[in-house]
Amino acid sequence: MSHAIILSLETFNPLVIKASHEKLVLVDFWADWCSPCLIVAPILDKALKDYSADIIYAKLEVDEGENMKLAGSYKVRGFPTIMLFRNGEEVDRFSGAKPAQFIEKFLLSNLNT
């Protein structure tokens, strides 16, 4: 079971943009029909448990409600797309399923900036 916050169009601003002024926020833009999304989800979940004091983990199912508007506004072209937010702005991203070592380096490089 994931420990991620579940986002929607309505909750994105307070739970990501505003919260990113206090902590780094990682958002997983995903879809339930997307095989790479299902592959990377448990890897993200495991990696982010170690960083829960420093990073807020959130997921946005792009096919629910009006959520695709957010994917469009951030120019998400493929799924999954993983984005990091700091001080209300996107600071980094990657797309596709990546191995645990890649995700670990991605998180560490952004925590140390």
C-alpha cells in the first residue's frame, strides 16, 4: 500500500504548490492503464519511505476527473512523469520506469541543492 498523498485538480495547489515552500514535493503523474507506471510505483514507494522527513510524495491519476488539465499545463507528454517541486516551481523531472538506483540519485541530487 502506497503512503502517497492522492491529488486532484482541486487539491494540487494546496498540497503541492503551497506545500513545496516547506518541503520538496514529488508528484507521480500516472495512469492505471500504463504498464511503466505500475512498474515504477513500488520503486518510488520504497525509495520515498526513506525520505519521508524531507520529501512529500504525491500521486496524480491523470485520467480521473479534470486531472488531465494539470498534465497538460505541465506539458506532460508520457506516463509516468515524475516531477519535483520546490518553492512553488518545478525543479526537475523524469519520465518512464527507472531502476531504483536512478531514482535514488535523482532524489539525492535534488535534496542537496
